Amino acid sequence: MAGHSKFKNIMHRKGAQDKKRSTMFSKLAREITVAAKMGLPDPDMNARLRAAILAAKAQSMPKDNIQRSIDKASASDAENYEEIRYEGFGPGGVSIIVEALTDNRNRTATNVRTIFSKNGGNLGASGSVSHGFDRMGLIEYSASAGDEEKVLEAAIDAGADDVQSDEDGHEIWTAIDSLHEVAKALEGPLGEAEAVKLGWKPQNETTVVGDDAATLMKLIDALEEDDDVQTVWGNYDVPDEELEKLA
């Protein structure tokens, strides 16, 4: 699977996911608030909000927290978040895209630049790596949704463009304008998705091993931990045997 998904294996080790739960909830809440503020506060009428709520539910975020985040969008004292994309390079020549929601552009830019430089990477100019990715819709399912053949068949019937499966789950890629139509069609055979969102699909992958792999994981971990960073995408592929060494 694409590099960013391989990182799920790392996040599962040594209870790392539990430690990051509060940070994760904060980021999910921020996305829900921004989505509700940009459109109607009704998920049936707001595709981005619907996707944000699905992502929150997939991480077992309490219903009260979700509703509070939606309500916050219409509050007079609600923060104004700006969407910013950063592009840079990691160890082994890996291309990385970082998406952030921030109320302080200078703070976020400084933090992201520092994280890159401290972990074997460097921040590039806008557009420096995104040309190597396709902006697409992404639907994610856990492994429990079915085996590779079942998911592939359902994805083809639903009109998806590509499917990538491994032991952690399934990624179904589709054109942006058909994302929610495909997601809805998949609910019948596969159930509700873990996530429905826009993503960056690498056109080619770079295999990373040894010290570069270890440094790359530290870079991505540090980016993920930053409060303003929402998602991190990369064109890296870390072989399973390398992941086992890092676990």
C-alpha cells in the first residue's frame, strides 16, 4: 500500500495509538468545526462534514464531542482556521505533503520547518512535490470488511479507480467528483467506511530501508504529533521486514 498507510503499522506498536488519542480527537474536532463552518451544519447536506464525522466515529469519538464541534462552528467566538499545505523532502529522497489547519500561519510554518530539519528532511516550495501525486478521493476500510477479492469486486461495481489492500485494510481510490457516490455504493456490500476523504495518491513510490527508514518514521511521527497538522502523505514504501525492525 502507499507509504502513508504503512505508517499505520508503526502507530499500532507499544500502545502509541492510545497515547495519541487526545491529540487525534483534537484534530478530528477541528476538522468537524471547519467543515461545518464552510457549509451547512447538516452532514446530509455537507459532504465534507459527513466525511469528518465518519472519520471521528471510526476513532470512537463520543457523539457529544462531535455535536459540540459542530455547534462551535456557529459560535461568535469560534476560531478562524486556515487550510495550508506544505511540501517537502524526507530521508532517502521521499516526497512528503503535509496538510494543516491553523489559526496562526507563522507558528505552523516554523514548527513544520523545524520538524523537517531536525529529522533528516527539508521543507520545499509550494508545488515542489505535489506534481508527483494525484489528488483523488480515498475510501478506507478495515481488514474486517472482507478479503481482497470481495473488496476489489465491490469497488469495481461501485465505479472506483483503484484498490490497494494489505493485512491492515483496504484503500479504495476514486475520482474526486465521484467520491461520495462511490462511497455510498460501497455501503451495501462492505458496510460503513472507516474514512471517506480527499487524499494524495503517489504516482510512483520510493523504497526506504535501514537508517533512512528509521529517520523517516521519526519525521512522520513528529509531524503527526504537531497540533496543527491534520494529515501527512508520502510516496514512500517501507518493506514489512524494515517495519518489524522498528517495532
